[in-house]
Amino acid sequence: MDEHGVTILDEQESWHLLASMNLGRLVTSVDGQPEIFPVNFVVQRHTILFRTAEGTKLMSAVINDRVAFEADDHTVADGWSVIVKGTAHALSRRADLDEAERAQLLPWIATPKARFVRITPGEISGRRFAFGTEPGFQI
């Protein structure tokens, strides 16, 4: 941990923390503007897998090709954040769809989410934060 309460996580711990969560944020671009979509997800073979319906989220993920994905968590004392940057593609091959189905990734809301999207990472980075007061700060 550095003097500011930040620890850089290695790849293994970053994947471990990411796999412990089921809600994250997909970051894409729509008409040149950044967009963020909350998605429930699973980690499968060091990739991010989520389901979606036809629409802006699906189109922006696959048209832009390059995406970012972030998940985090915290307690009263500390927190962490993991960011994955990579490529997204909608699954269409039967073998890929069968593998995705085995992940048991179910939609959270009662709407059809027939499309699976997989984010293949180009890089992953994680940080853990120890919470505290600003140095020299007094109330």
C-alpha cells in the first residue's frame, strides 16, 4: 500500500475480486458520446459475459468493438475497483452459446435477454483503497 492508501492489485487478485461480483458497468460510445450501462455478469475463463436484449447496449458494444468494464465494492474501512479494457462481441456460434448457457447467467428483470456478449480483455487493472481522512485535515 502506498502512502495514499492505494494498493495496486495483480491480475490474479483482480480476476478473483471481479468474479466475486455480479453487477458491473459496461462503458461504450454512442454517437461519439460515452455511455455507461449497468449489467449483471459472470466471469467465465477470464472473460466477462453478460446478457442483453436487442438495442443500444448491444449495438454500441459490438459496433465500437473496444469497451471498458468496471466493477467495485466497499466496506466501511476499504474498497476496491477493477477495470477491464477489451473487445466485445455478440456470441453466435452454437459452441459459444452452449458454453454461455452453462454459466447460468439469468436476467435480473423480467424481460427477454436473448443475446450473450463476451468481453475479451486486452488489459485488466485493479486497486484497493484504505479509507481514511485527508492528511492534515481537522474538523
